[in-house]
Amino acid sequence: MSQAAAIEPHGEHAAVVEPVENPLTPDSGGKLGMWIFLAADAMTFGAAIAAYGALRIGNVNWPIPSTILGIPSTAVMTFVLICSSVTMVEALSGIKHGDQAKLKLFLSLTILGGLTFLGMQAREWTHLIVGEGLSIKTSLFSATFFILTGFHGCHVTGGVIYLAVQLLKGMRGTATAKGIEITGLYWHFVDLVWILIFTFVYLI
């Protein structure tokens, strides 16, 4: 029996059954895979943030973050990352409308935003390690801070590499709207997680 049609005889007539389309096409499968990855990653970040909160509540000697961390510079980092989400949306809009120049421009701006964030985070870490003498072994506060921000920084680094691959595809004319959309899902997730880290670790 072919997939084009299935025939069931009923006397002199035959009923043609329409083929059932497989919902897991290569394109939809890629998006599903990204959603599964992000769900697992969200649980990892959620557990890490919850552990940070539990340790902080149970420690009466926990320092006030604003006395150690640079809130204004981190607010700028956060703003840059939020702006990079906007440029990611514009990049997707570009490829959906067949505008390759717009795609490449806004992908480049998104990469620039990610690199700016990483550069500012490296500057902050250098100040804390060299200037303040903090390390992952200094205290529970410094340990949780470096683990959370470092884990997120690894995700941003991976996202920048992911974006660079899509930019190269765009330059070669092989980028697809579905691929850019999946990349955007990852990048928006990274931005959202940082907003949570900034709120719980820096501000509260």
C-alpha cells in the first residue's frame, strides 16, 4: 500500500483515505529538540537559583550584594543583553522577508551585544578576583556568585558561537528562517535567565 492513498473496497466503490502527515518533519523536529533542551536547562538554572536562595536565607553573615557587586555596570550589561534580543527579532524578520542584508546586519549586532556582555562580565570578574580578593573558595557568597554567573557566561559564549555559525550561513546564502528562529529561541532564553540572575543575585 502506498503512502499516497489507501483504498478500502465497499462493493463496487472504493474509499480513498487521505495520508496522515507526519508532524515531526526535520524542521519541526529541530524546534522540538531546542524546546526540550531549554526545558532541561531551565530546570538546571532553576535548581541553581533555588540553591542560592536557600544558602542565603540560612546564612546570617551573607553580605549585602550591592556593597560588593557593581550594580550600575551590571545594569548596563543587562540592558545590552536585552537589546540583543531585539536585534535577534529583527534578524528573524529580515530572513522571513527575504532581506539578506537586514539578516546579516542584525545578526552581527546580536553577536556584538553578546561579546560586549562577555567583555563586561570578564571586567567584573577581574575586579572581584584581583581587586576584592574573591574566589570560588572565599565564601558561600562568592562560590554561588561565580558558579551562577560563570554557568550563564558559558551559555552566552555558546550562543555567540551559534550566532556566528548562522551569520556565516547568511553570508553564503544558506541560512533558513527556521534555523534563525531556533537560534533565537536559545538566545531569548539566555537573556531571560540573566534577568532572573540579575534580580536575585544583584538586586535582592
